Amino acid sequence: MVKYSVIVPAYNSEFCIRQCLSSLIDQSLGREHYEIIVVDDGSTDGTANIIREFEVKYLWEPNSGPAKARNYGAREAAGEIILFTDSDCVPSHNWIEEMVKPFKLPDVIAVKGAYKTSQTSLVARFAQVEFEERFEILKKAESIDMVDTYAAAFRLDIFRKFGGFDESFPVANNEDTELSYKLSSAGHRMVFNPDAIVFHLRHPDTLYKYSRQKFWRGFWRMVVYKRFPGKVVKDTYTPQSLKFQILSLFGGLLFIMLAFVSKGACYPAALFLSAFVLSAVPYCASAMKKDLIVGLLSPFLLAARASSIGLGIIYYFTARFGRW
């Protein structure tokens, strides 16, 4: 009897889908307990041919974005628990077993796993350290409010009751945050299992790709915050230091510009920028224990992160007021 349904949206994923599906076929849990559903989101490369090599349920739809693809898979699911991962993720051998373990507690309605990377580029390594910082925060929470789709599991009845992912999100960016906040605000319990690991094949590996990703993270997070303003102050996933770094960095840049008009602005500029540097020290010290080079360069990478997210936030308000 099928208890679990694993759903994988795929779009032009020929470079990675074979690794993903191979790992899902070879799980510690017997195949009689779970099904694999792959939703081809209108791929134009060889993704479909690779998927058909595997014993999975293949679904196709015109390209409409991952939120709609995941919802399509959920509608076709036979399991009581649905799991999501991405086509560029390779789940560990016991991933399904670890993901479903917390559901033994009747009040748990969703589970979030963790991911690692084997990439060697500096920026990818920094991104991994960044996520590990967030994982440490999540470990301390009895109930979390963020379940990322790279390693997510939900009770199907609850997922359907809340309408699944909001399909107005056209790309894979914060649609999972929106659903998580919705479930959390309704009082449902979600938990983090750091032992449910997937290996991510493509963290952004250049500063440009990383900064571009963070820009859109800032933009789409503001879309979600508009619906859940209480989460602006605090959630279980976002380090408070990140918000402080955005404010201090942009405060410093603002006073630097004002310094061209008034020399008195130099002092607050120095104060804001010093605050940014001091706020980066704990992160850098922690990062150095895991990766010395990443730790030493973290102040510059944290500045890139803060500026990119901040610009995404500014763009959100510019676009919003521009429509009015």
C-alpha cells in the first residue's frame, strides 16, 4: 500500500534529473510504500526521455512554473503524506524515511529537511555556510514557520485544505514561504529534521548569480510580507543579523551620499558601516571554523548579500508605487 508520494517538478532538467530519480528509486524504504511523481513543466530538452527510463508516474503540463507543477502532482498523489524535492537535488539513501519520521507525532503536519553541497566554488561554499547558520536556528525551534520545497513533506489533507502553493508565484521563489506562513498562522505545527538530507547540485557558483538570486529573494519576500506583516519582525528562519546588516549597510550608503552635501554626514556613515562590520564578526568567526577562506571573505560576501536583498526590497516598493 502506498503511504507516501514523492513529487518532483522538472523543467529542462536533463543535466540533473537522472541523479535525482536514481537516488529516489534507491531508498532505504521499500518501493511498495511510496510512489514517485515527476511533473514535467513543459521541458524542451531531453528531460522527458530521461524520466521515462525510470519506474515513476510521469505527468506533463505546459510551462506554468513550479508552484502549479507541484500542485498538479499533489492532485494525483495516492499517499497520505506528500514529499517534495527539486530536480537538481539528490536525496540521501534514507531521506524518505527521515522525512516521514516526525509524522509519528499526530500534531505535526509538515516537515522540513536540510541540504548540503559538494560544490567547490567560493560562492557556493559561502551559500552552504549561510544555510547551515539557518539550520542551527531551526534546530532550536519546537515549531518552525518555513518549509522549503527542496526537502518538504506535508499531510496531504492539510495541504489540500489550504489550497497548496499559490500559483500566482511564477518562479521558484517564496511560494513555499507563503504556504508555510499560512500554515503557521493557522496554528499548525511544522518541524525541522536535520537528518533528512538532500544534496543540492547547483548553489549559485558566481557572485553575479548569487547576487541576482538574493535580489529576487528580497523582492518576493516582500510580496509575502505584505500578506503576513507580523513575520517582518521575526520568523524561525531568518537571522535577525541579516535584517540589521541590510539596515546598517544602506544607512551607511545613504549618509555617504549625504556627505557630498554635508561633511557632518561622515560621522553617521562611519557609525552605520562600523555597525555592519561588527554584526558580521560572529558569522565570520563561525564560518572560519567550517571553511577558513569563506570565513575570511565573509564580510564582503555578507555585504553583497545585504545589498542585493536590499535592492530587491527597494525594487518591490518602486514597482508597487509605480503601478499606482
